[in-house]
Amino acid sequence: MSIFIKEMIKNKLKNLSAEELLHYSKQYGFQLTEKQAQQIAIYLRKNTRDPFNQKARQEMFKHLATITDEQTATKAEQLLYTLVQSYGLEHLFQ
């Protein structure tokens, strides 16, 4: 079952649109410009790093900080961990 859930999450990340990212940024209280949202969406589509691996996840957030800024990357990382905990998926994220 966890392989199925991991694939669903990876698929969702790869298919996030700039519009969805802008919506989520407003919903969860951090700022993104349209250009940043587009750059992030492109990065997520092309990214081959495993979001379930801690080292790969850290690299993703470092890259996010170069697209946006350190504060936005930190908020996005906190949001990810909040969502992971709220859905009880801690065991999938090493």
C-alpha cells in the first residue's frame, strides 16, 4: 500500500500547476509570484529526486530557496511536515 501512496504523491508533485501553487501559497500563508510558481512547477516536473528521502528532500528545498527565498522555502518545508503528520504518513518520509 505504501508504494501506491508514494507513487500518488510523486505524481501529484510532478503535475502541480503554477495556478495550484499560487492557490496553496495563499491558502497556507506564504507569498509566491506568478513567475516563481511557474519556475517551481517546471522544477517539480523535471525533478527526479525522491521526496521520501531526507537528503533528496533537503536538496529540493535548497533549490526552492534559489527560486524563491529562504523564508518561503522554510515555510514550504514546514507545510510539508504538517501535512505529512496530519495524514499520518510519517513512516513514508525517512
